[in-house]
Amino acid sequence: MTKVYLKAKISRRIENGHPWIFQNEVKTVSDTCSGGEIVEVVTADNKFVGKGYINPKSQILVRLLTRNRNEEINEQFFYNRIREAWEYRKRLGYTENCRLVYGEADYLPALIIDKFNDYFVLQTMALGIDQWKGAIVEALNKIFQPKGIYERNDVPVRELEGLTQQKGFLSAPFDPAIIIKENGLHFHVDLENGQKTGYFLDQQDNRRWLHAIAKGAEVLECFCYTGTFSVHAASYGAKSVKGIDISEKAVGQARRNAALNGLDSVCSFEALNAFDVLKLWAREKKGYDVVILDPPAFTKSRENIQKAITGYKEINLRGMQLVRPGGFLVTASCTNLIAPDLFYGIIELAAKDARRKLRQVTFQTQSGDHPIIKGIENTQYLKFLIVQVE
């Protein structure tokens, strides 16, 4: 097996278990090898570190799959890892819909598998894991006997690995427009064309927090996408719910979701730019009892962090201006480049500029089917905060 020798001064990150080995951390490679090949990573003095797949075209040269010298990387390896991931979810109660495999947090770097009842959506975002796609599909078939498996590899990050963007069936074709059940409610999910893998499972626990604050409230949800928070708020007894999103298609899906649950008389949705209307409505002194802000990631690179900070501050400032005294702001950030402390600091700065006082109700992260590994920063990305605004 080809050996990858690390530089003499090994990084603390690698010592602490991070699976990524960057090009600039490597002293030499013992032999020429092709992308996707399984290699052995060792220290400069030949001490075993782990085994993983290599891609000479990627800045992340090796992604480690195991630190057990005796563990073979083969079809059985992937079956075992997926089975272990499923046992973990079942133990926590995530059996119907869940993120079945969450990449590095499940020791399968660059692999995402979402389970929507009997349907599965797969993303293989690095060359090495993509080459094991057949084994992964076979493992899913053995463990679950699914009704269908769909590939959503239409993500730009694959191009950094020398891979093409693609999507399609990894099973017999089926209707990718499905309906799932979450917290007793039903939602349309478009596995083929919906964002990411079709649905944001990471907020499924957080949506239940609306139960405590939505009853009898006038609610505004910005960046509502397909209306999941709106429908939850309506089901928890909101007096009225208005959802806005810049995408007309998403708004149409939100209306269908409200109707699917018999809540279309409470919910209304409109295709609007949140940045524009929040500023306008603040000037018009509109007011709501609950304002929900769940925007897309404002940055995916460190170079644009300051721009993201400005964006988060702006929308939260405008959101607070629309919250009636004693009402609630529900706000989230889904980029791991904005740390929890930084996010909270942004909210506090927005409150200072808005001349409003805050009282924290809860501060959460993603649902438990998206486990967090300390030291692997990209496994913790979601911040979900509810504050009372005075």
C-alpha cells in the first residue's frame, strides 16, 4: 500500500483525530498513485496514523477512513459504518426521517445520506468516496430494502475534486416528489430539485420550540423556503402566519404544505426580498409577536466572513424592529464559519443598534441526527436562537 509521510512536526489537529490531511502537511508520498486509491498515512518516523483515500488534485490530499491498522477498506467496511450510523440514529429516536450519514461525524468523510422514510438521498462530495458509491448503495439495499435511492451530486464542491456535477436515480426510477411526516405534520419534499437533498432535516428538533411562543401570535417568517417553520407555528395555534421568500417556486411549495395540513386559512406566503421588505416594514412600524429569520448561508469562504457578519447584523436589526415589545425573535445561521459566540455577539450588536433588550429563551444547534465531533469544525454549523425582545 502506498504510504503518505507527514512532515516531522505533525499538527495538533491530526493528533486529535481530524480526518483531513492537507497537501502542505505532507513530506512525501512513497509511490505514484491514482486519485481515489486507499493509502496509509504515517508520521515522518514511520508510525501509523491511519488509512484513507487520496486525491492529488485536491487541497485535502487524504481523507482518513480509519485509524485501525487492521481494518480493511472494502465493501464490508462501508456496510458496517452505515449500519453503525443507523443504530446510533435509532437509539436517539430518529427512525422515520434523519441524516443517516453525516460525513466526518460518522467517520465517512464527504458522504451525506438523508433518509426520508423509505427513500434515500446520497451525496458523495470527494473522489475517494465517490468511487465507493456502488458499495454504499448495496449497503443501503441490504439494510433497508428502500423504495428508492436518489443521487444529488449537483454540488459545485465536487468540481474541486475533479468530479462532475450530476443527479439521478441510483435505484429503479420512482416519483421523487414525496410526502414526509415531521412532528405530526406533513410536508411535500422534492428530492430531485429541492435545495440540498430536498429538505432541511437539521431544524426538525428546533421547529418544536415554536410550540411555546406561537399560540395566539401574529408570526412573520422570512426566508421561509417551503414554509416548515410557518406551518409548525400555525399548527401550534398562531393567530396568523406570513411567510416570505425570494423564490416564487419555494413560496408555491409553502402554500401546498400549509394546505396539506389544513392550515392555509392561517398561513399566507408571498415572494419578496426579505432585505428590502424588512427595512420598509420597519419604517412603516409594522409589528409581529414572533419574527423568524432562517436565511441561507451568507458565506461559504473565510474571505467573505465580514460580509456575512454585516448581513446577519442587518437582517436581525430589522427583524428586532418588527418584534412587538415582549415578543420573540427566532434567528438562525447555517454556516460553520460563523462560530456560536460570534453569532451571539452579532445579535447583541444588532439589539444595541435597535435599542432593544434581549432575554434568551434557548440557544441550540442542529438536531441530534447531525452529531458534532469536537475538533472537527465543519460538523457544528447551525446556530438557532430564540430571544424575547423588550
